[in-house]
Amino acid sequence: MIDALNDELSLAAPLTVTVESCGEPNGFYDLDARAIIMCSAFEDHLFEMAKQLN
């Protein structure tokens, strides 16, 4: 999936994406680190939302 995104997006500088335990279903962008931090609880949250759609 990441390779497919890399083929579609052209960024001016590298962007790091990490998954961390944040204690909440969320995600953040750290401007100084040029990083997206996805909270591990967000995956469960998305799964529950998808179940509600079906």
C-alpha cells in the first residue's frame, strides 16, 4: 500500500509515518519532525465505523 501511495504522491521532502500508542483514536501531524503519528487505537475505531456501515 505504501509503495502505491509513493507512486501517486510527489512530496518536496521525506515524510515519516509512525504508529504509536496515544491513548485515543486519533492521528497528528508533527510539523517540526515532518511526521504523521497515527494512534494505534485509531485502527480499532476505523474498524468499528466500517462495521456500522455494513
